[in-house]
Amino acid sequence: MPDISTDAAAESATHRTADHIAGSPRILIIDDEAAIRESLETMLTLEGFSVSLATEGVSGMEQLARNQFDLLLLDLALPGESGMDLLPRIVEMYPTLPVIMITAFGTMGNVVDAIRSGAENFVQKPWDNEKLLADIRTAIARHRAEEEVVQLKRTLKQRYNFEHIVGKSEPMLKLFDLVAQIAPSRSTVLIQGESGTGKELIAKAIHANSPRRERPFVPVNTGAVPSDLLESTLFGHVKGAFTSAVSAKKGLFEVANGGTLFLDEIGTMTMDMQAKILRVLQDRRFMHLGGTQEIQVDVRIIAATNVNLQDAARAGRFREDLFYRLNVITLELPPLRSRREDVPLLTSHFLKFYAAENGMEERTLSPEAMRILMDYEWPGNVRELENAMERGVVLSTGKVIHPELLPAQLTGNTYSATLLEQQPNASLFDLMEEIERRIIADRLERCHWNQTEAAEYFRIPLSTLNQKIKRLNVEIKKRNRD
């Protein structure tokens, strides 16, 4: 999966590239003749270029490594390594840098070799100043356009390429912008959203794009830890603090020191536990269970909940003072049903991922299967879609995933919605029979009416399938289709 962290060196390189593009074009001249270097430097400086000089290949390569240039003027005949020897290395190391070769001994063979090796152009001494300047300006204009594209892609990746988080809808783009904005801060963050919307992934993205990225990200599902063990889990305990405490143990606050502690399902905490969390948020101090010494920590808290904490506070189920401590910055994750335009993108992402994970060829969805996904309400959100795509990849025998490989709740709901419109007065028994009839007919059609293959697919005996076909009159539907 894609890496969500933004390397500091990459960020610095991005800023250097932006400054470089905005400034005067920079040209490096590698030539061993002083008169040639001085002549070119004078001409190019008068034209507004920033010029650097090198007399041979070693010093030239050192300058290329230290600085960014828009163009290289490279002499063919240099002491030590010739320009033609250097050219392939330069092209490999700096593939977007245009190189114009210069020589007093131009032959057609040299021209062909230089162009094949990646040179932009080949100029013979003495040159026409106007033509050389025109060639230089053209090469630099193309180079800067390419650099701007690279910079744009890098910026988009840094801002939007979060692991497992895929989306191009307006709600998600706004969320990505907000994550990028708040990540560098120390502020507490509260992430609200339905189950399966990716709250932990957003928390990881905040941590990975923050100055704490090199320190631990420690997630804990507070709703999954028994209330009598949660205090010890978070704060640790001293030896003998309770019956089974045979040795001292650090809590997750200590483990996360300098990093981020992600408290998932924080709305499930008891009021007593909420009070202890509030004290840590206020004072950055706590004590081991059974201990007497205060421990100070530097931990960023990111909390998540699938319930409305403000409503819970008003109802007396959540401490109001803790809610306001957590509610410094709140992120609302949109449910998948409100960003349906992201479903195809997410589907493609998960199909590629699970095909690679299982060593299989990449799968695609049939148009009918995609229509079902687009019409479904997704109560389980992105997690439900991910599970459906994993199931489809694992169960598929071909490259195309058809509706029958989708989970029953997807196809059943779709068939039911259609049938309710077509047969509003039908009984539940009749609707269930019609759904079963359609599923069997669809499978038989895809098997070219090979009942043995269909029975194997449904994992039922052939005799059972034959009985269902007769009882549901699927044979009659077959003849009508023919």
C-alpha cells in the first residue's frame, strides 16, 4: 500500500524545486577552455541567466549533485572523462535535465551518438549566438514545464496520498486539506464518523504527517478493553497493584510518549475513566495504578467516536468538560453513501490490493456488479466495501467479478428493492422465491446452462439444484430466453 508519511527531505526538495522554478534559469557550463567558458558566461549572464562553471567532469558532477540546474552545456572533449563518457551518467541521474553538447570537432557520428545517449542538441564551435540562445530557451522552457508537473505530483502525493484512504469527492478533498493543515500542530483532535469510515486511518495520516512521525503511533480500542483493565492498560501499574500484577508494567501513555495515542470509541469509557483522561489532557501527568509517583508525558491525543459526544454529554453519559477538551479540532468523516462518486475509485483500489496480496491477476467488476455497488446504501461504509471486494477477488475464478460473487446483503437488497417496486403487493414468501429464482437463473446463464457447474458453484448437490430449478420454474425462464 501506498506510504502515508511525508519525508522531511522530500518536503525540503519540494520547496527547493519551487524556489528554483521561480528564480532565474540556471545553466552549468562544463568546458576546459577558459575562453569558451568566459564567452558563454558573458553572453548568458547578459541574457538574464545564472551561470556556473566547471573545467572538467569531476567538478561538474559535484556541482550537479549540490545544485539544481535548468540546462547543461557540455563540452565533448574534456580532460579525463570525455563529455560523451559523462553523458549517459548525467542522463541516468538527472533524466529531466536538458544537455547541449558543444565541440570543435563535430561529425555526423558524434551527433548521432550524442542524441542517442540523451543529449538535447549538438552545437559546433564556432556557433551562432542567436541560434544557440534560441535552442537554450526552448530546452529550458520544456524542462521547467516538466519540473512543474513533477512538483505538482509530489505536492498532491504529500497532501492526498494517505494509506488506504482513497477519494476524489468534494467531502474527501476538503478532509485531506484539513488533515494536511492540522497535522503539524500539537492540538487534540476528535474524529467523528460512522463505523467503517476510516477513523483510525485518518488518525494515522495525521500522525504520519506531523513532527511526531518518528515516534510511536499507539492505537487502543477503549470499547474492546474491559473497563476494569482499561486503567492499567492506559496508565500501567506497579507490582502488587492488584492480584495478578506480579510485575510492574508500563501503560500505553508511556509507550506513546513523544508520539500519538489514538483513543478509539472513547464514548464507551466509564465516567470514572473519563475523569482520569481529562486530568492527563490538562496536566500531562498521571500515576501508575497503585503507584504514588507522578509521571509526565508528551503525548498528542487523537480520539474517535461513532456517537455524538455532545448529545451524550447533554444526556449525562459523557463528561461535558472532557468533551470540550477533546473538541479542539473536530473532523467529520462522511459516510460512503454521501460520496458515491468514490465507490468506483475505492473498488479499483481494493481489487488491485487484494489481487496482489493473493498472488492473483487483477480483477474487474462487471457493469451489473458495479451498478449494485453504486445503488447500495453501505451501512458498513468503506470497511464493508473493502470486505466485499476481498471476497470477490478470493472467490473469483475469472478476471471479471459478477453479482453472484458479491455478499448476499448487497445482491439481496438490490433484488428486494427492485421487486418491491415491481410487485408492491407480493408476500414475503413470494419475494424470497423470486430472488432465489433470479440468482439461480443468473448463475445458470453464466455457466451456459451447465447445471453441474452451477451446483458446484453454489456448493450444493446437483439433485438439490434440479429440485429448485423445477420448483421455481427456472427451466421455463430458460426457454423464454432462448
